[in-house]
Amino acid sequence: MAVAPQLITNEQHFEQVVLKGMLKAEVSLEISTADFKAMLVPTPGSSARSRRAPSIVSYLVKLADKGVEIRLLHAGVPSSAALRELKKQLPENLQIRRCPRLHAKAVVVDSCVMYLGSANLTGAGLGAKSARKRNIEWGIWTYDAGLIDEVLGEFNALWEGMHCENCLRRDVCPVPLEEPSL
């Protein structure tokens, strides 16, 4: 029996997309986001503002160290906190590329479940901030294999530079699909 897509709103993003999705990846994790920050991930006994709360970058590094293949495609320059953490250790299984035209937001976990919506990879976007500070976000959580395959097809085309040759944004992207300067 097929599982119906689920609407994810506001604070539900953190529980569903981050805790039950990204952090549970076992094989692969594809993330597309316009904005990439070192979002703090509250753990039991901490809050998103706590200095004890680890960042999403540390979780991505741990997943990559366990063998999860992670591809993160983003539009802008990662936050300075994210870059500092990535400079400490960028595992081979964690690849990051930048395309300034990207505005799509998706998280595909193990090629079998996907979030597709409005939230960026930030605390305000994925609900790790308080109710009065987070963004109002909507998205779909789905197991629909056909839709996941279509999104992965679009992701792979962008990842492989299929749009670069005819892109008119070369003034802000002189190096197609550049890796972050660490």
C-alpha cells in the first residue's frame, strides 16, 4: 500500500526532515538548498541557542565518516560557522557544490524518502529556532519513488553541470559548480 504524501509545516520540519530524515540516513543524502548555515541541532537537555548543541555540519561529517554518501548543492556562500567546521574536516563522502541559480529545496534520504518544499538548510528554515524566530515553511514528505527519481534526475543534472554551458550568471559563478574554498 502506498503511503500518501504528508504536508510538513513550520516546526514539523525539524522533527521530520532533520531528526527522522537527514540524521537517519544510512546510504545516501542529497540536499539542495539556497542557503546553507551551521544550524544548531538541539539535543535532549539543550536548546538551539545552547553552546552545547552540535551543528548540522558536525552531524553531516559523522554521517559521512560512517560511509553515508552526502551531496550538498547550495546557492550562496556557506555561513562562516559552517565554513569553519568544514575546514576542520571535510570527509571524502561529503561533497559540496555551489550553483548561484539554485533556489530549489529538497532532501532525499537513501533514495527512498524525500522532503520537497520551501525550507533552506538553516535553523530558521528547518524549525530549530523558537516559534517566534523561525520561518513559516511548507513542504511535502513523500515516499513516491517516481517523484523521488524525477527530483534526483534534476539534482544530478545540476550536480553534473548540465546547465553551466548556457548559463547567463557566469559573472557571479566564474567556476561552474565550484567547491567551497576551505
